[in-house]
Amino acid sequence: AAVNLGKPAIEGELPPIVQLTPRELDVLRLVAKGMTNRSICKELNLAEVTIKKHVQSIMGKMGVKDRTQAALRGVRLGLID
């Protein structure tokens, strides 16, 4: 089941909708901790290529260009701590 959360960026503006899978949320939490793809793949027992695909998917869904922006947006949207 995907998580659908969002907060308005500007008062009165409709909230953006970000739908991440539970696994993408796991990856995003670890990205936000500053972990590399290699470290994340060991932590989650997945192939590094799988982690890269999750990170790309997360960035695409969030409309950001790098993993730092994804982590920041995840915090702002309340997806991660």
C-alpha cells in the first residue's frame, strides 16, 4: 500500500500528492540518514541496482533532482522524521 501525504507549500494552495511504497519509504529514511546506496543495500538485503531504482523512483515521484532534495522534501511532507 502506498503512502499518500502532503502539506500545502503556500497557504491556500492544494497539497502535493506523493505516493511512495513502503519499500521506497524505507529507502528514503536511510537516504535521509546520509547512507550510500551500497550501505542501504546491505541494510535492506537488496541489490545495489534495486536501491538505485528505488532512489530514482522516489526522486521522480517527488519532483526533485537529487537525493538530498528528496530527503528534505520527505521531512517537509511528514513522510519521514
